[in-house]
Amino acid sequence: MQEQEFAEYGDQYIDGAWRPSGDSGSIAVLNPATEQVLATVPAGAGADVDAAVAAARRAARGWAATTRGERIALLTRLRDGIAGAQAEITATVVAELGAPVGFAGAVHAGLPLTVATSYLTLLAEYPFEERIGNSVVHAEPAGVVAAITPWNYPLHQIVAKVVPALAAGCPVVLKPAESTPLVARLFARLVDEAGFPAGVFNLVTGTGAVAGAALVAHPGVDVVSFTGSTAVGRLVAETAGRGLKRVALELGGKSANVVLPGADLARAVNVNVANAFANSGQTCSAWTRLLVHRDQYEEAVGIAAKAAAKYLPGDPADPQTRIGPLVSARQLARVRGYLEGALAQGARLVAGGPEPLAELPVGFYVRPTVLADVTPDMTVAQEEVFGPVLAVLAYRDEDHAVEIANGTDYGLGGGVWAADTDTAAAFARRLDTGQVDLNGGRFNPLAPFGGYKNSGLGRELGRHGLEEFLQYKSLQY
Ligand code: NAD
């Protein structure tokens, strides 16, 4: 395990410069693999939030008036900065999130680069003016954006909000998650180096209850783009609603992967295990429920158990490691609680379990777990665990599979496997969810990402993500 240097940061990035926080208090950032404090960052509150929103408001008109070409030039420099900092991003996310280094490089560093690049292409082509009959409709920036992000894909979630907001012509105040502010600081440095005008991007680290809540309630904020838990999303929407602010919410999930008879069962189950365990299961759209026809159930459970045994938790800095720790002691206690609850409700353990790992006494490690005999009414089949836990459920026929898949409050991701993609697509059309991958279809960074039901409001990524930050003015001729 590499020794990390401890850093004490006292500044926030506000109005184009790093400035001492105007609030007292700090947040300790832990390395979840070592439980050592990596750094402290300011716990921003009223003073920092006010200063950041004021800076963003001052910058709003000027930034809205920039040309598409000026915005593309600055965003290209930011994208190039992200490209040049891939190794540093990877090391930062390994340290503060505990993501395995291979996954951190490919996804935590690589995906933000892909998304930033996708917005450059989109911005070059996007029709900000459209003629409709005797009107010309202008798509204009929706105003000052508060971006509030979680810790699980810390840079991706920042880029997926900040880049389209800036592309649309909106200034941003970013409040990243308490557990992962270091990659947010790195991002702020890259924005600074790209040379954006002062106030166009601002970073306030702080707690959700104080800095996050102050930002959402702030009268100077026009748009709130939030990713996080459904419980907090509800609060955010209530507060934003009182201020008549536009709100986009990317919330939790309990996504189902449905294997229809005729599909390649081994492939479907192996891909599901990898999907459910990626990022230690801390993925909002993870396929946490595997639905298999009852005639193939025991075979599927056997394949899943065998696949799960290959995921040995270990040091995330070791390139051999496929699964690292959870982000925090709190998440560890929560995941273990769900596992104990599932066993008490009658689930059958076929891999993993709630017991601590004797060989890893330090770090927030949990055993990657497969639960069989899970029924749709069990808590583990209804609530988001946010850990490497796969529940395997049996269905009788297609209608029953649809009923189970749609039978939660969530609707974010999903998978369908069938003998052919037409059959898979026909089934997927019956699912109440925002995304479905057919026979292992790849993630598309331009496709709208977001939830049905309690998984959220609005969409991120691609054109749909850009339009969250636009409002329309119609001129009649
Ligand atoms: P969280 O809701 O606790 O926190 C998310 C962010 O909101 C953090 O920055 C936090 O500081 C802030 N926050 C907390 N309370 C707040 C308040 N009262 N007002 C304003 N801001 C507040 O969630 P988390 O534990 O950080 O993240 C995990 C959750 O995020 C999971 O439920 C997961 O499914 C969800 N998530 C969803 C998506 C998606 O795109 N749908 C992506 C990633 C994570």
C-alpha cells in the first residue's frame, strides 16, 4: 500500500481563484482501504455559498453572451486538461473512493473524458435556433446552476453536469460529495488552467445538510442538478419547487436484468455478476436483481456463485484487484445490515455474506455476495443496497418477469437477454425504466440517462442532458 501525503486545504475555488474559505470547519477525507485521513477540505457554509452564487450571477450575462466558438475553445482546453490528467485522476479516485486502479483508469478517469468530448461534438452541431412557422425559437441558457454530486462516480457525475451546463452558457456552483472532494478540487484546477472567465465555475466543498441545502435554497440559483439518494432528492425537489427553480434529479435504482429462455444463460449471468460488483456495487444503475426462468434457476444460481468466487476483495492500488472496499464505514454497516436482513427474511447465501473478511481487518471491505431464493417482497429485492450484492429471483413466465421487474419504486437501468435482439427489445419496451441493455448492449454516452418513477426527473448525457440547461424564447415574425 502506497503512503499518501496528508494535505490540509483551506480554500475554495470561487470567482476565478482559490480563496480562503469564509466559513469555519473542515471535512476529513478518508482512504477507505487504509482508513487513514488523506486530507481535510473546508466545510463551506453560508459565506462560501453566498460568495460562489454571487460570483456566478455576476458572470451569467457575459457567459451567456459568448459565442458557440468561444465556448467550444474553452471546453476543448478543459477536455484536453482532463486527458492530460488521466493518471492523476485515477490515483485520486483510487485513494478517496477505493476503486480498483484498473477500473478507476478506464471508467473514473476515462468516462469523463468521453463525456466531455461528446459535448464538444454536440455543441458544434446543436441548433440553438429553430424556425417553427412564423416563429424563431432561441434556446438560451437557463441561468445559474447548482450542481450537487455524489461520491460513487465522482468525476463522471461532475462532468456530466458541469460540461453541458457550461456548453449551454450557464455558470455553475458545484457542491461535490463529502467523501470525494479531492477529485472535485482537481477538476476545479483543470477549469482554472483552461482559462474560463471568473465566476463561470465555482467549487464549494461542504456537507449536504449545510452547503448543499443552502445552495438549493439560494435565491440566486435558477437550476438545481442533483445526483444522489432518492430521500435527499425529494428534499431538494421540495426546496427547489418553493423557489420555482428548474430541477433535474438522478436518483437511486434497483435495476433488473431479465434472462429470457433461449438466451445465452452463462454469458448473461457472468455479465450480470460483473455489472453488479463493478465499483464495489456502488453504481446507481447496477443490475442488482437477476431474473431467471424457474426451469433455469438452479443452473443460473450455480453460475453466479462460481463467478462471484473470482471477485476477491483487495488493495485497490494493486492492478490485480477486481474489487476494492466500500467508500465508508457507514456504507459498510448499511450493506451488512441488508445482508443480515435478507438472510433473516429467508434468502439463501450462495456466495459471500455479512461476516467481516479476516484477511482484511483494515478498510471498509465487504464480501461480494450472491443471494438466491429472493422473493420480490423481500427488502433486498426492493431497496437499493449500494454494495456488491446480487439477488437472484425466479419467474414463471414473461408476464410474471415484467411484473417483478417493474415491481419496485425505481426505474433507472436494466438488461434483457433473449435468443435474438428483437425479442429482447419487445420485452424491454414493457419495462418502466430509463435504460435497458439488450444482450449486453454497450453503454452509449450520447443516449439519455435517467430514471422513471422514483429514480429521478430529467435526463443527463447527450442532447437531452444539454437541454436540461436551456430555456426557450420564441420570437414571432
Ligand atoms: P446523498 O443523497 O446522501 O448525497 C448526494 C449529494 O447530495 C452529496 O453531495 C451530498 O452532500 C448532498 N446532500 C445531502 N443532503 C443534502 C441536502 N439536504 N440538500 C442538498 N444536498 C444534499 O447520496 P450519496 O450517498 O452521496 O450517493 C449515493 C446515492 O446516489 C445512491 O442512492 C445512488 O443510487 C445515487 N446515485 C444516482 C445516480 C444516478 O445517476 N441516478 C448516480 C450516482 C448515484
